[in-house]
Amino acid sequence: MTKFDCLARNIREVLEIVQSLFNRRIKVHILNIGLIDTTPTDQLTFTILGQSLHLKEISLRAELINESISTLAKSIKPSKNALLPKYVLS
């Protein structure tokens, strides 16, 4: 495979697929990382890469949610009957 994150839709699926390959004693060669097999060092590398991709996925989701909220907030117009605050802090 060419990239670690192109194997499946999310990191959980990637971890499951690669772990099933490891259970069958199949080595995984990722072009931009190298060969990963069942040695403890490679297992640690695989786990760290998986977690970093998971954090990247979470950060992208949070960014998308923030953009959606910002867009929604800009599109909402206040009602004429809305209560106005007594004091406005600057």
C-alpha cells in the first residue's frame, strides 16, 4: 500500500485489517514508512502511527464542526422580538 491511511475509512478499520494480517504472519509494506511486521519494535511503530492518525482524524472533525458552527452562527439573524441585554460590555 502507498499510504497508511488509505487502507480503510477510519483508523479503527486500519488497525483491524493490519492486525489480522499480522495474525496470519503477513508483513505489511507501506511505501512512505517501510516494512512493518510482527516484531515488538514494528508493533510499537504501528501503534504510534495509528494513534497519530487517530488524533489527526479527531482534529479534522473538530475543525469541520467549528467551521459548521461558525457558518451557522453567521446565517442566524436576530429576531425583532428578541430581548436585548441591559448592559453591553466592551
